[in-house]
Amino acid sequence: MGDIILEARSINKYFRDPVTVKVLKDINFIIKKGEFVSVTGKSGCGKSTLLYILSTMDTDYEGELLIDEESMIHRTEPELAAVRNEKIGFVFQFHYLLNEFTVLHNVMLPALKLNKYRHDEVEHRALVRLKMLGIEHLAGKRANRVSGGEKQRVAIARALINDPDIIMGDEPTGNLDKKNSEMVFDIFKRLAEEFDQTLLIVTHDQSFAEKTHRVIEMEDGKITKF
């Protein structure tokens, strides 16, 4: 672990409707390549607000965000969209798979959008990632025909398709039972430790967080431990 993949410098965030409230207060931290980091804290502490900024989806903040040592300040929306598609993989509480498509096609979508590889290469890359997660046998099934735990594994394969610098998760086990939550954790751990994948996961699940490499704790918009 050496290269800095993500850095937050003095990030402040305000909500201004109808009165001005400071919701993030002087957020500073770095995440290095291959780190598996969780962000925890009570509901309303600012975890998801911070994740939206770190993922470049919210640009209304003070301070600076760097991804792969490049500043995200003053980027146009198309430039930020390109960063999101190429450098960030997303895994949410809900899988957001397209039911009318097969598992394979769902995994391929971000790479087709990136338009960097030929169609047959994209298909090969998607199959490799499904195999990595032990679900290559589901490739031809429609997304609505697989179980909840399998859907989340498909979502992880989709997040990996463009070889992102960092995978960001917003409560990725929040909708899963204990067995599937543990399975998703084990996948993330393996990605970090075997494939040097960087992960930043927002979670309410304390037992999940405690097993990650590092826990960033938040309270009232501030980082209290990192």
C-alpha cells in the first residue's frame, strides 16, 4: 500500500434550505491503494452526504477532493461523469440491476458506456469477473431470476468491470441477511487482499466495519476517528 487513491482536503458542506446548516465540518483523510476502509456513525451524521461528494456526484462543497492524485475541482459534469465511469465502481444497498437484461449484460453495461474495449473483450471481462465471484453459471439468466445475495454479487462484478481505482459502497449489506452480508464482506476482503482493490464502504453494520482494515468514525458532520 503506497499510492494515494483518494484524498479529502478540508471539505465543508452546507445545506441551505430554508436556513443554512453546516453538515460536514473540515473533513480530511487519505485512502491508499489496496485499503479496505469503512465509514460508520449514527444516521444523520453525514456519512452518505460525504460519500456523494467523494464519488463526485455532489460538487457543491468547500475544500478539495483528489482522486488518483488529480483534483476534481473545476471539472465539468461530462469530465466528472468520465471519472466516475472509469475510476469509481459503485455498490449500493439496492443492486439497481436492469431486470430485462441478463446478468452478463448488466455487468457489461459500464464497460460498454466507457467504450474503451471491443464488444467481445467487454463480454470476456464480464465473464472473468463473474467467475471471480463464483457466479459465472448465472451469466445467461435474467437479473430478476436470481436471488438477493446473487444480485449483490452481480452488482459487485459490475462495479469491477472497468478496473476502477476505488469501489465505493453505500450500505451494500443493508438489504441482506447475515449469511449474505458475511459473503459480501468476504468478497470485499478478498478483493483488497488478493487483487489490491481499494474499497470505501459506508455502513451501519458495526461487525462489518470492525473487520475492515480501517474505520473512519463520524459524528455530527465531523470525523472523530480515522
